[in-house]
Amino acid sequence: MLPDKTTRRRYLRATTALGALTLTSGVAAAGNEPLDDRKEMVDEMEADVEATDPDDPTEINGCTTITEPGDYVLVEDLDVDLDSNEACIEIESNNVTFDGDGYSITGSGSGRGIEPTGVSNVLVTNVSLDDLDVGISAEEFVRGQLSRIATSNCRVGIDVTVSRSNVIRFCTIEDGSIVLDDSANDIVVENQVTGSPRSGIAGFESFANYYVNNVSSGNAVAGLRLSEADRNDIVRNTLTNNDGPGLDLISAEQNRFTDNDLNDNGDGPCAVDDDSADNVFQLNDPECEPDE
């Protein structure tokens, strides 16, 4: 584990420079071509997910720690009572597929459902996570996929920290949030987030991420919040009917917001603080202005 946020950010930037996806050419210079490239990559990854049907996966019928590469499948619903520092499924190996097969992990209000830590090339898919503090907590997570995950009554549905080059897709988050913290080159696409007591989707100290075709509505704060987050692309999202603004920018710079639906929010389409600068707003409905 990395000792502090400063060291973690150095780690993140160094590993991003060495192994970032070629699809990332920088948001400031990005155009339709990088977005189209990323869409093609996500579609290819999704095809790989749909094609995943191992002949002999390891069956999981209780909380466990996965320490070896391979395919794993949940074979029953799990009702768990976790301490605040516990996770039901811990993933500590690279090259793992965890398929929930439509089953659920249900807690009693604390703990984490699934926790991949310090791993790469891990897929978590097709699982419901309910009544936990955090549904999925991923840290130092590289080139992973979180797909078709449903969470409800979790403070945070999906939390990705100090991570890079991951895809979060087709997830349904009720009463919680999707959070990127100190993360880069991630793609958050085609998710639905509703009813969070905070912002539905949030990026903290995260850069060069793509948020595309998500719905974040009916949340108590913003549809999407960026705080000290730079050079992100936010494209074709529906950020409506939130109690706060559709977009909330705090010390956020050089981000681009394109073709987002920002209607019917309690505090207007967007809120941009005085420490945010050099952001670009285009084709949004209604349009945001930097000084709003």
C-alpha cells in the first residue's frame, strides 16, 4: 500500500505515463476521434465480457479472498454481517474474472462487498450488492472492468481510488454514488445513478477520465461533481432533476463538457466556483457559462 496521497499521486502519474491507453491523447486536444476510439475499445471489451463462459469456474458460496488467477462464480445469495473494515470478496490476484451470476451480497449497513486491491486485468460482473457501506471498493486497480453491477442502499456504490485505465459500464446505483478518487484514464459509460444523498457521480483529484452516456438524476447534491479534477471529458450525459446543480465544479480546470442534458436541477444547470478555470462548455442543454 502506498503511504500517503502525495506518493500515491506520483505513483499514479508515473504508471499512467508508462502504461496509459493509447486512446488517451489529452482532453485539451481531444476531439471526436479519441472518443470514437474509446467507444470502439469499450465495445470490444464488452464483447469479451459477453463471451466469457468458462467451462470450470471455481464456485464461491461464502466470503473469501481470491489469491490465484482464474474464473470464479458466485453460486448463491450471501447475507453477511461485516465490520466496517471488512470486505466479503477480496481479490488479491491479477487476471481474475468474478461473475456474480445474478446473485447478491447483502450486508447490514457496514463493510464492503467486493474489494480488488493492487491488481490488474480483473473483471467483476453481474452481481448485486445491497446494504453495505461500499459496494465495490477498488484501489490501485489497473485495466479492470466493472460491468453490470447493481447496488442499493450503499453509501458509495462504486469507489475507485488511485487507479487507471478501467471501464465502469452498465451499472445501476441506487441510493449511492460512483466515485473516482486520485484516478486517471478511466471510462465511466452508460451507468445509471439515482437517489444518492450526495452527488451521483464524483471525481476527486482525478484527471483525463471520460464520463459518457451516463444518467445521474434525483440526487441530493449534484448530478456530477468534479473537485480538483482536471482534463476530463464529460459527454452526452443526462444530469437532471437533482436537488443541486447538474454539474458542480470546484477547483476544476481544463475539462470539457459536451452535449449534456442539464435540465430541471434545483440549483440550475451548473455551478462553477472561482477557482475553476479554462473549462469548455459546448452544446449542453441548457448551456453552462463559466461564470454561472
